[in-house]
Amino acid sequence: MSQELPTSHLELRTLVTSSGVLELSLEEAPLAPLGPNDVLIRVEASPINPSDLGLLLAGADLTKIETGGTDERPHVTAPIDQAVLRSLAARFDQSLTVGNEGAGTVIATGDSPAATALLGRTVAVAGGSMYAQYRVIDASGCLVLPEGTTARDGASSFVNPLTTLGMIGTMRREGHTALVHTAAASNLGRMLVRVCQEENVPLVCIVRSAEQVDILRDLGAEYICNSSADSFMSDLIAAITATGATLAFDATGGGSLASSILTAMEVAASATASSYSRYGSTTHKQVYIYGGLDRSPTVLTRNFGFAWGLGGWLLTPFLMSLGADGLAQLRQRVADGLHTTFASTYTEEVTLEGALRRDALQTYARQATGEKFLITPWGD
């Protein structure tokens, strides 16, 4: 390393007080010295994913936001309901960094060959603490982006792309042959459509509006069910019957959607039964909840027999099960398809300061389909 390094930087912090208040702020923090295999990344783009919002916002009531501080150092507070607060005791009064993934330019490195090879390269990382001006990370955690790929192009290289590949990997590992996916018009949902087309995997897409049906139809999706339509249940049964889907990934979490999917799978499975069984079909039906777009309780109406499962699904345990070589293969596939299969789009870009504006907070907290924010810490 020959250049002088910054010794501190700004990073976005979230804190929950024991009295039930969420505090969001920009804080100046020291940068750790670089070890031999470390690189210093100038963070240029980091997406706001649903998986970031639980840590960032902690379930606070954003209709009661209070803002303070200055334009350069804004400070935001919002109350947290006591029912929510009970689940947050482990993080009381701790100032935490946020941001699962992002991309930027390596501006300095340690002296190991692996680190020095990255100097000047645009890389993507999923090391946490990405809502910041800089990030120090081990060189092994960097995905080198293809020449000509910008940080914006590569900012979402991990969470959504690897989730789609993880869903298909889970499907094959568990012996299913087709998928059902909810919130299917999201960035992740559109990626999954493209990946399933490449892999010839039948996919049933569940959306919430006619406009979202059109979005997926334009992508070439074949089986699309609108949950707001009067014909939703009959459409869902028909799509599951046609595809043979017995596995679903549900981004909503709350309400009765998971129950409806299991019911539709049971109807499809029972249609070919040679005789009646009071225990339902012997076909195992599985729904994995991997998101929380609907914060209401998950409601099950037990009319889908006994061969079923409902559980949670996280990306990290799946990736850990692959081993280093398997993960490297998936990462390379994502890098090769950043402009096609795994391309992401954003509706708004904000600086670190802009991410704490009242209107921005209330917009991206809605997690509305088609509204995805990108943080560009330097505003360029």
C-alpha cells in the first residue's frame, strides 16, 4: 500500500432503546487498519432489501417519525410498540450497522497477492455494514465484477440472485419438480422467472394486481395468478395441477396465502387419487416462508390433509451447505448474468443522508412491489 488511507468514515446506524424508541443516525466511525488479505472498498451502491429492513427499522411505527439533527447528520426517531419491543431485548441500546450487500471500487489493499490483485477493481460484497462510505473486508469475500460493470449493476449481486438459485437448489434437493412463488413481480420474482425459464422449471407466479400480471406476462411467465381476482383460487388450482408444483416460497408470511397454496396443492394431488382417504393425499406439500411483507398472523385452515409442511427458509444456511466450491460456482454464474438473468432495477437512488428523509423512509418501508431503493453514499 502506498497511498494514504482515510482513517474514519460515515456509516448509517440503527439503535433500539430499552424504553422503546428507534434511533437512526449517521455516525463517524474509525476505519480498521488493513491486514495482509484485506481490501478497502469505496462503497458506491448498496440496495435496500426487505432483509435489511428488519434490522434497520425494528418494526417501529413510521407514522410517528420525528426528525432532527442537520442535513449532513440527520437524526430520526420513531416509537416501537411494546408487543414488538419484547422480541428486541437482545439489541437494546446497541448502535448497529446496516446493509447486507453492495458494490464499489477497491482503493487500497493489504500486501497479500489475493488482495493486491483487486486494487482498482469494481467488486461486490455481502459482508454487512454496507450503508457506509467505505468497507474493509477480506479479499476472499469480494466478487470481482466483469469489466465495464458498474457498482450500480453489481450492487444486488448476492441476496436476490443467490436466493433464486437457492430456491431451485432446495427444490431439487427435496425432490420437487416445480415451484410456486408469491410477490412474484418483485425484482427477485422477475429474476426467478428468468432463471426458471433457463432451467426449464415450471413456475407458478402469485401477484396482487392486474398490472403485475402484465409485467410478468411480458417476461414470458406462463402461470400467473392474481390474488385480488375473484377467480384466484380456481386459477391457482389450475396452475398447480398443470405444473405439478408441490413446493412454494412465500414472501408475504402473514395472512392465509400459505394456507390457500397448500389447499390448492391438495386439490390438485387428490384429483388423481384412485380412492378417498380421510387423511388426504400422500403427496407431501411444502411451503417455506422467507419474508414478512404481511405482518399479520399466519392463518392455516386445515383442509389439506396431513402430508404437508410449513417452515422458514433462509439463504445463509443453504449457502453454507454448498461448500466453498459450490458457492463459488453460483457466484460466478451470477457475475456472468448481471446484465441479463440477474439484472436489477431501482426506482430511486438516495445518499446516506437521503435514506433518512421522512418521505424516503416511509416509502421503502412499505416494501411495495416495484419500489426498490439504492443507496449511493457519495451521491455520484
